[in-house]
Amino acid sequence: MARYRESACRLCRRERMKLFLKGDRCYTDKCAVERRAYAPGQHVQRRTKTSEYGTQLREKQRARRMYGLLERQFRKNFFIADKQKGITGDNLLLLLERRLDNMVYKMGFSRSRDQARQLIRHNHILVNDKRVNIPSYIIKPCDAISVQEKSRKKQIIVEALESIDRRGIPEWLMLDKEKMIGKVMALPTRDQLVTPLQEHLIVEFYSK
């Protein structure tokens, strides 16, 4: 499967905001956005006027990179959201939030979504006590996500849970740190999603 293999910090600098792709490093003074708060490249510090299309494209790229998706995957999610009832932008964000890799990250079993995908692919994660190794698996309300018993002493999982208090857990999720099990209490509303995205710009981008 194709995936981005270059510097993660470069993506944060390009979007000029923290995408939290490097886990705990993003909370320290080593964060690339804190040290160099401008986009990478030779001429990026020149003043340029951004067009309407450019603004929409930037927002789409920001969302895609935040959730770690390639263009084809992200576009597929948009078309699914567009066919659902309700507001397309809200549907899109909810679909992205319900991905298993995002849930593993939000519950604190990993320090980043990339790390969450690795744990899922290597069969360390259970959904309703059944092994699921598909990062894009869509979680439903009342689903329970847990770490396999034989994987509970893995250092990366233990260290991730120790640092979860810094990030916090969304109010619509429940976590038992000792048993390493989390539960989706209910699907979130748009107000409960603290994602710093303007989803209407993404909808406008794909609606052209």
C-alpha cells in the first residue's frame, strides 16, 4: 500500500499548523512549527496572494495530511459522505473520526495515527474482542476497542497511555487505562469535534 515516507514535520510546516504527526515531539520546543513557523522551500517567505481555489485546496490538503490519507482514499470518503443524509462536511469529518486508526490514537493507545496504523496492521488491536487489522475500519457506537492481552506490555503502548493526560480524551469516548480498553459511548456532534478544519472549504473544492 502506498504511503507518505518523507519528513512528517515538513507537512506541518507546509500547513503552518501542528498536525501532531510526531506524537510527544509536537508538544516540545523541538516542534518544527515552533522553531520555523514558515513553509519549507526557498521562496516561501515571499508575500503571495492566495486565490479562492488555493484556499480550498490548502484546507483539503490539511485535512488529508492530518488523518494520514492519500488523495484517492480521502476522495472516496468525501463521496461516501456526500451520499449520506445531513451536511456533507459534518458527515466527512465524522467518517474520518470513526476510522479505527484515529480511534486508537484518540483513546491513547498510540502517540500518533501512523503509530496506530502500525499497531493495527501488526494485530495488536481488538474490536469487540475480535482482531481487526484494517486501519480504515469504521467504528460504530458502543464498539469496544482494546489491546490484545499479549501486547499490553509493549513499551510503545505503555508510554502512549502514560502521556494521554497531556492530550486528553474526547467526551464521547471512554478509556480504562488499567485494562487497556476503550469504548465509543456515542457518535460525536460537530461541536464535540475540536478538529481545526473548515470543512465547508473541502466541500466547495470537490463540488467544482
